Amino acid sequence: MSDAPLYPVEDGPGAGAIVEITVRVMVGPERSTVVVRRGRASALVHEVREHGRETEGLGAAVEAAVLAGLR
């Protein structure tokens, strides 16, 4: 478990942790930039993508970020 502070949840006081995930999609006139970041860590995803392909693979990136944040 990380050194992150614990927060009250249904499992009892102090049992839960917060994992902050930021997903940013900056849509440009010709393509988009996609950034996925956990807290202040380096970006897990930072890619330029064609319009219509912005969401590809984001689920896996967010899942990996949450799992890393719970360790």
C-alpha cells in the first residue's frame, strides 16, 4: 500500500485511498492530443491522435493508473 492518506469509506474509517486520474483531450483543428496522468506523476499516455480515435486504449491506461495508485 502506498503512503497516500486514507479516507473514510464503507469499509470503515481510514480504510480507503484516493487515486487521482486526469484524462485530457485537447482537440485541435486537424488532430487531438490525449494525456492520461496519475496525480503529479509523469504522463502514462501522451499521444497525438487522429480525430475519432481519441478514446482508443484509454480504458486500459486508466485501469493501469488506478492499479498503480493502489500499490
